Amino acid sequence: MSDQQEHQGGAPVAGEVSQPTAPVPPVAEPQVQPVPGLPAPPPGDAADPLASVLDRLQAERDARLEATGTEDFEIPTWGGTMVATYGHLGEAEYDRYVAKLGPNPKPSLSQAQDILIASVKSIAVVDAGTGDRTEIADGFNRKLCRRLARIAETATAREIVLYMMGGRAMHVAEHAGEVIEFLQGGASKVEDELTGESATS
């Protein structure tokens, strides 16, 4: 066997320059496997798959709460062109209003006004032709007074509610009754949405 053959696969011969070794390819980042029923994870979450899944679950939960946590009601006397969006109160605040009502489920005028004031999230004008909504205020407040320009900015929230209902206590009571019914059924509705159960299951 020749020297050349003997050298192949063996140690380098003295005086011979060794060839540089090939660079080691970078190690690929672990890929997050998609979870059935959930959207693909966003970039940058590969380091912690569990955190990525939890973030998405919480975002979806927040979206379901938002979707089931509010309801639109037409404000009386505006012919469907004025809509108020109401949202669920916190448990403690809702219990406080229930305690105020006592055994009589029909609220007084001031109680009805207070419930509407506490639970309103926004007030919007609806275009009768297109159905487009334009929010004009986030409550029965001075911003609404300025937009309407028909009631003094010094008016109290209760006075604004009464004005919005055409100045009639009966309309306030009826509107508040619808909102109270929504608030009362809200807890079970949200729970059904979060657990994936229907009201008829």
C-alpha cells in the first residue's frame, strides 16, 4: 500500500497543511405546533409554545366577553335613529343596584336613571338610510349635551337621561326595564359563551 493510500482517512502527514473544517450549521428554532381549532401562532413565540397558546386563548376569551357583554337598545322617542350601548356592571356594583331595588323589581325613576347611567357604554346616531353608526358620546354626560346643543351643560346625568327619553318618566322606566333584563341574563349568557354551551343544551 502506497504512502498516499496509507494517508487517506488517517492523521495528517507532518508538514502538510490541514484543510479547514466546514462551519456547523445553526440549530433551527423549535417550531410551535398548531393547536386544533386555534389560529397559527404569531412569529416570535417559538421559544415558549405554552405562553403563545395562553395569549391566544385569553385574547379569544376577551373577544367573547366583549361580544356578549354589551347590547344595543334604541332610545325611546328618536324613531330608531339614536342607540345606546349598555354593558354588564361589575358583580359588586350590580349587587349594589339589586340591593337598592329590594323585593320590588320595578325601579323608581331615580333608580332607573342611575342604572342607565352606570351601565351605558356609548350613544350613537344611526343613519336611517345606510344603517351606519356614528358615536357621539360615551355616556349621558356633558359631551352629549354639547353634541345635542338642546340641553345645558350644567344638567345632571339624571336630567340628561330624562331629556333623551323625551322627558317622560314612563319611557325611562320602560327603557331601564329592558336594560335590567339584559343585565340580569348577562352572567349566564357570558358563561354559556365561554363554556361553548348553548342556552338550549
